[in-house]
Amino acid sequence: MKTALVIMAAGIGSRFGGGIKQLTAVDDSGHIIVDYSIHDAIKAGFNKIIFIIRRDIEEDFKEVIGTRIEEVCAAKNVQVEYCFQSLTEIPGELPEGRTKPWGTGQAVLAARDLIDCPFAVINADDYYGSEAFYRLHDFLSVERGYNEYAMAGFILKNTLSDNGGVTRGVCSVDDKLYLTNVTETGNIVKTDTGAEADGVKIDAESYVSMNMWALMPAFIKTLDEHFKTFFEEKVPANPLKAEYLLPILIGELLQQNALTVKVLPTNDKWFGVTYAEDKPMVIESFRKLISSGVYKSDLYSDL
């Protein structure tokens, strides 16, 4: 069965302090974080990779990873495609002075012409661990209704940065592990007793969304329709910063009983380069994963 991995790699990375954070090397072989996600996805059974990037980073992206991944994937009969997230690909006029991307919802819309099968969505600058890819691929490999989706459920304490606050979609689930609500929560920081956001304590054992979703092609139509509504209702009130975010939309659709989202738990530890100060920890984490045999230093040699 055909399954695609959609990789959102168009973010500017403003908190990283300059540079293109998606392209920073994290091991001695020059691999970047998304190399590990692609390795894990191919091993789990995904057979199509779709990169969402920006036009202005296309040359750098292909030089650092794209051309190399195309060669790896060609040998494994895995298709590779590219699409571009654009500030101007919108259902209306661009607000004067707007430079901020429109968010993860619009990013996935950029891939609409390439999505022809069940697909997973991930961020390029997050390391998820292999378990979640297997869980999502298994979910996508079974015939589902057009509105039956899933997400990788990470434990909040396994997703925090030592170097500052992070934004997470904090999830509520029922006793069958179906998502009932997702609350986009900013500035979550580690504390001695767990976690808090702006002084409010948060259960560190909560499930959180790390923008790792399992979706059906029919979702693209829903995404498109609601982007038009977002542009009509949300943008006028905040023209320079309003964002069309997947967790927000999915949360709204949940409240309308328009879809179901199965939470697929993973105990793997997330890490990523949110801040420049995160990079040494990330490099050390990959060094440990390689030395313990989770990955080979010649990353793709075990596929």
C-alpha cells in the first residue's frame, strides 16, 4: 500500500538565531535531523517522501540533503517530491507588511497536488524516534474512513527544551485513547516538579502533539475550505501574525464531531533544535543513539 511522509521544512526558525536550522548537521557524517526521520520512515514502510520547502532555500536544501536522499530513495523504490510554501498562495490579498509564514495548515496545503494516498505529517527539525513511524504507518496501512485520523502521542516531559519555553498541543484523551481536545499552549518550561506555562502548572505526563499526524487525502479538501474561512475571519484581526495551525483546526473539528483522532502513544524522547543552545545536546543525543546501536554511523546502510 502506498503511504507518504510529508515533511514540513519551510519554517524560518526565528528562535534559532540565524541560519537555516533544518539544515544544521547533527553527527560526524553530516546528517541532519530529518535524515533520521527519513531513515525511520523508510524502515517503517513509507514509500513516498514529500518535502515542503521555500523557494529561497531550495538550492541549499538540495545540496545538503535533497540530492542525497533522492539517491537513497531511488535504491529503495521510494518516490521523492518537492513543493513550496509561499506567502502569497492565499485565498485573498497579502496584508501589507506580512512576512511571517501562514503556519502548518497552509504548509500541508502546498502539497495538495502531490498527496494521492494516506500520509503522515512531520516537522523537519524534530527527532521523533522510530516507534512513532511504525505506529503511524501501521495505522495508515489499514483501510479507514475519510475522516478517521491519528496522531503520535508524546509524553510532555519527553518533549521539553532545557533552553527555553516551547509550544505544544496539549491533548485530552478518552479511555480508548481517542483525542477529545487539543490546546495549543505556549511557553511551556521545565520545572523542578514537572512543567508549567506562564506560571500555570501542567501535567508533565500529558500527551502532546508534536505535529506528527496520520491523515487521509480527503483532509486536503477540509484544509482548503477552512483556510478560506481562516482568511476571512482571523486574518483581518491579526493580519501580520495570524497562523493557520494544524492542531488548532483539528481541535475545532473535534469539537464539531467532524472527525476522530486516535492517539498512538510513544515513549520515545523527542528532541530538536528549537534554540541554538539546543544543538550540543542534540549532537550528543545522536552520538549516544549511534554508540548504543540504534543507528549506524553509515545511517542508511541497514535499510
